[in-house]
Amino acid sequence: MNQTDAFHRRIDEALHNAQLRQNFRSALTGIMARRAEQFPDETQLQALRDQARAVRANALVRQPELLERLEAKLTENGIQVHWAEGPDEANAIIHGILERAGAKTVVKGKSMVSEETGLNHYLEHHGIEVIESDLGEYIIQLAEEPPSHIVAPAIHKNRREVAELFQRFHPEIPYTEDIDQLTQSARVVLRDRFANADAGISGVNFAVAETGTLCLVENEGNGRLSTTAPRVHVAITGIEKVVERLSDVPPLLEILTKSATGQPITTYFNMISRPRQPGELDGPEAVHLVLLDNGRSRIRVDDELLDTLRCIRCGACINHCPVYVQLGGHAYGTVYPGPIGIALEPQRIGIHKVGTLTSACTLCGACGEVCPVRIPLPKLINRLRAEAVDGLRAGTAVRGHGSMRKPAEAGVWLLWRWLYTAPSRYRLFTRLATRLRWMTPPWLGAWTRYRCAPRPAQRTLHELAREEGFRNE
């Protein structure tokens, strides 16, 4: 099955799942309302967006230098730095770290980059047990599903579905649909895993070059336990997460939490700068950071597509997307769904593999209006649509450009351009179209699946204007 057919099949399944759509609408409506409450002053919001954009733009422009400074400072602090070109290399590095440490069980905090690499499946294939410690991630791990949202991975499930899942895997726990009780039940299940795990794995929200500090944002405390309780902590992140100074973090943190979940601040903000030191009572004995490229350097060389890498993974664009709320994340078939996924995944994976994603956008502009770091998502998506069908573009950084070009469709547009660039040809064409309107075919591809085929009017606009006394000067 080709990418287009597979994408359409997933869309069809989502649109015929009324419960799924209700779950998304219920959850996202509340998130959008809470976000709006956090930004009552429009002037302050725009100033904060400008500041956050400037911080991320500066970091991207100076990325090579900042990454070198980050590595030097982390090494000075006692954190071991590893570089990975792609998913296979990143997984092999982490597996090697765990193998040398004799680790057989791992507790893992939320990490979208590890979803990019398929880390869980890789480690389990090599005999290492991985338990997700984030509640949402734990739910979808039980369900054997990928995340459907980059902030709330189990947002597609309601409380009844979660309760039934817990009952199936943990029959010893009394059945309940109460959210607080379900959360407490999960904590009971996970508590022993934290205490007995050989290693912990986490993501990184910001990596500070100035101080060699890894910053993690979370609400449940699981991230803190994953990074401090086990004797080995492995963090994995994309190379774009580096920022220059520690003072760059507060504006990013403020706008991240407010944009993502409508909170003034998250419950926990973790800053990790070194492993446990002599005389200290807690913390890991060893800390490792894996910096993953996976196409990011290729994206960065394009002056326009570079903006994609400013993303701070807040999910605001997803929350406000009218297409996402109807389909959910799984319909996209990629790690990152929604507008940011449409912009990032064809660049990361290649248009020839996931270029159909660019059609899952109405270009309404909602994503661009709410993005806290002002990524022009509609503009980028439109650029990728052009890349998908433009076989003439030279020097592009996007793999698979032109792979969705259809000769017949391209020929139709060339004919259209030929007709519309000469007034005499245009007038002749419209005159013939009105006279031969009865020849309009009743079927015009997918457009007429739910619509009637448009038929030319009986007379052209020029003819009607002349009848009213208007003449071309």
C-alpha cells in the first residue's frame, strides 16, 4: 500500500470513530481555554513571543559553536557526551551504555526523540525491560500504541478506556473511572520500578551551553525519579535543543508551560549539571547525554526551513488545529502529528515517504497564530507542498522533492498558465467553455465525490459587462 492509500485509510478510520473525535474535542477545548486564560494581556503575550523567538533563533544561528561549548562544559561537569547521526546509532550508543553498566531494567521519562529512534522496541529486542514512568506514556505502553500527541500522549483515550486498560493489566487493583484514583494506582504500580531500576532514560527540554545544564520540564515527578533514583541516567535529545545562556531559559519555560497545558508553571523543573559527587546522598553515579542529528543539520542549512527547528514542543499548534481535532495523532502515521509534524516529518524522513502529510492542512493559519516562538507553519507547509510537486527546484535540502509530481496534473497547470497569460487565448477559451458547457464531465476526481461538478455559466463575465454598458479602456 502506497503512502497516499495508507494515509487515506487512517483518515477514514478516524473519521468513522465517533468516540475518538469526542475524546479529542473534549480534551482540546479545555486546553485551549486554559491557555487563553494565561495570556490576558495581548501586548505582554506578543512581547514574550518575540523574546522566545529571539532566544531560539540566536541558538540556531550559533548552533555549531554552542554545541561545542555545551559538550566542553558537560564534560567538565562529569557528564559524558555522545553524538549520533541517526536513530540506529543513537540506539546502539544507549544500548552500549546500559550493557556496560549491567542494566537489565530501565525506567524512562517522556521523550519524543526516543520515539524517533524507536528506542523502547530496540532495547526490549536486546533483552532490556523498559517501563514508561509518565502516566500517559505508561497507558499507551500498556495499549501497545504510539503517542497521539507530543505533550499528552494518551489524550485520545477517555477515563473509561483507561480504567478498562488498567483492569486488564492490573486486575488486583479495584476498577475505578476516577482520574485521581487511577493516577494513584499507577503510582503504586510504578513505585517499585523506580526503586529497583538499573538505569533511567529521559528527554531534555533545553540544554544550556553556558553552564552545561540539562533542563527537564514535567508535572508528575516521574522525570525526577527517572533521572536521580537509578545509578545511571541517560538523556537523549535533538541537537536543536541547545540554548546559549541560563538566562535564556525563563522566557522559554514561561511560554512553554502556558502554551502547552495552560499552567503558569509546571510542577517540576529539573536542572541536571553533573552526576553524584563524593559525599552526596542521591543522584546517579553516571550521566550520559546523547545528541541526535537525524536530519536536523540538513534542515538547518535552508534559510526558510530552518524556522522549523525553533519548535519547543509545546503542542499549541496541535491543540488549535481543526484537522487534528477531527483525526487525532495516529491518523498522521508519524512520530510528530499536527502542524509541526506536517512541517517537520517530510523534512526529517523525506517527502517521498510522508509527503502526503502536507495535504492534511487547511492553511487556516491557526497554528502560526498560537506558536509561542512564531514559527510560520502555514508558510512552511505551503513550501513543502511546492517541494513535493516541483521537480525543477535546485539546491533544496528536502529529500524526495518532486517525488509526488504527476505528469498529467503538471500538464494541466502548464495549459492553465498558457491560457491565462495571453488575453486573446483567455477570451477564446472562456467563450468556448460557455458555449460547450453541456460537455462538462460529471466526475472530476475526488472533488466530485461529495460535490456536484461545477459547470461554466451561459455567458462570460466580459459579455455580461458589455451588456451593462462597460467597455475595456
